Amino acid sequence: MASCGAVGITPQQFESLQNRLAGPRRAASPVPGSVLGTAILARGTILGIDPSLRGTGFGVVRLVKSRPELVAHGTIACRPTWERSRCLARISQVIRELLKKHSPDVCVIESLFYAQNFQTALIMGEARGASLAAIAEAGIEIYEIAPRKVKQAIVGHGAAQKLAVAKMVQRLLGLAEPPAPDAADALALALAFAQEQRRYSLKPPKRI
């Protein structure tokens, strides 16, 4: 079958590409300004979650016109002596409190990193599940972004160290000092999500 134009694709492939480009997109009004080189949503509150059994990071960012503003950030700390079940209950409890206090429009959570060993991935999945259940109860849209993609968006390097992420988050939000590592990762998730929502991407954040 003959190819279409000089790019070497069939008419059917060209039609399929057109349909993808014309497919449904999230509605948003264009706004001036940018973050990380890309315009962001004009308004809304984003809750970022970096799940971990002993130290789940959270970060709440409010988008005002073209700039993100810090609302809250911190770490849900659980003592090493606590049973896993107690940690999971604590994570769910604090997240429910955050949802009630800040009323986020959307939540973005870090996806699982499968290169970890099985036991670590299992425990991480439990903490992630405790977070997801609490957020889903509130009826809030939840998206996930891979850690490497977040680092690429914030620092420009997918293998960036935690300190580099924290320093860039500090700069973007105009903070006096870098946030704690887990909180910084959660804030980075929120900022990366805001960036992705205002541009066409072949791999947008996955809704879960």
C-alpha cells in the first residue's frame, strides 16, 4: 500500500494520528506566564502525595493565575516501633484531615518504582493503597506520575538526586529553605502535574 507523503506512513496511520491529535483533552483557559518553561493552570488546588510507610510526604499547591503558591507541606511520620497496620491507619487519618482542611481539586501520587526489591515494593504499595483509599472516599480525581518523569520535569534530569529536587522546589515556590525530602517530592509531583495539564503530551499523567 502506498505511503502518505514524505514521512513514510500509510493513509490509515495518518488518519489514526489525526484522530489522536483531535481526541478529547481537558478543558482549560490559556493563561500568561509559565513554570518550568510551560504555562500552567490558572487556578485550582493540587495535593501531591509521596507514599512511604514510615514517612509519607505531602504537599499542597494552589495555582493563582500563572503562579503556584505553597499552601502546606510536611511528612506523615510513623515510628519504627509501630506495626505496619498502625502506620497505614495513621496515613489514612492524616490524609483525610488534609482533604477536609484544604479541599484539593485533584490529587497526584507517585507511581510504584518496580526496580525496588519485592519486599520494599510491597510495603510501598500498602502505604500507597492507604493514601488512595482515603482520597477516593472523598471523590477526588487521582493521577499518578512516575518518579523519573517528575525529576525530568522539575530538574531537567530523570536521575536527579533528592537534594536537587528539593532545591528546585524551593526556588519555584520561593521558599526560605528547601523542604524536607519527602515533602519536597510531594510538592514536585504537584508542580509536575500542573505543568503536564497545560501542554499536549504523548504520555499525560495516568488517572487511577
